Amino acid sequence: MEYSHKTESGVLILRLQGDLIGELKGPELLEVINSAINEGINFCAIDIAGVRYINSSGIGVLITILTKFRNKDGEVCLINPSDHVKKLLIITKLTAIFNIEDDLEEAIKKLQNS
């Protein structure tokens, strides 16, 4: 998995590409999250359009990110999951706990109004 990140309008924006399987890039990604939270950023938009596959460790990474932001009165929004990933989110009932939007602009708007 590859990822990039930037901050825009007070929102940490993560773009994930490839397979989100947690073991290799998960700890590195969580360091980015911790740094952002320590800088006072409470919102995170995660663009997962380029994610082909997620396993249980990858789901654990997403839940850990969500928990970290919510513990600081923040929120997380997933952006544009592929059909395969969307089915997985539905099967695991994660659609009930994650905000999911079709594009970055909608995600930022939703996060700023939460």
C-alpha cells in the first residue's frame, strides 16, 4: 500500500492506494495520524478510491484512526470506496460507524459541520 497526506481547511486528507492489509504501513500511517492530532487537527478524510483490498488488519487500522479522532472530539470520513470495498464495509456493518462520501469536497463539508 502507498499513501500520501496533506492538511487542507483543518482536515487531514489521506489518500490510500493498493491493498490495505495493515501489517506493513499501518504503524507508519498511525504515526501520521498521531502527529496531526498533536497539531490540533480533529478531522480526517480518507480517500480509499484506490484501495483494491482490505483485510482484517486493514479494517483495524481504519477503526483505530476513527477511535483516535473521536477520542479528541473529532470525526473521520471515508471517500469513494470501490464497489468491492463498499461491500466489505456493508458486510462488516462499518457503514453504521463511518461517514462515507463520494468526493473530497462533500467529505470536508460534512466534517466541518459535524
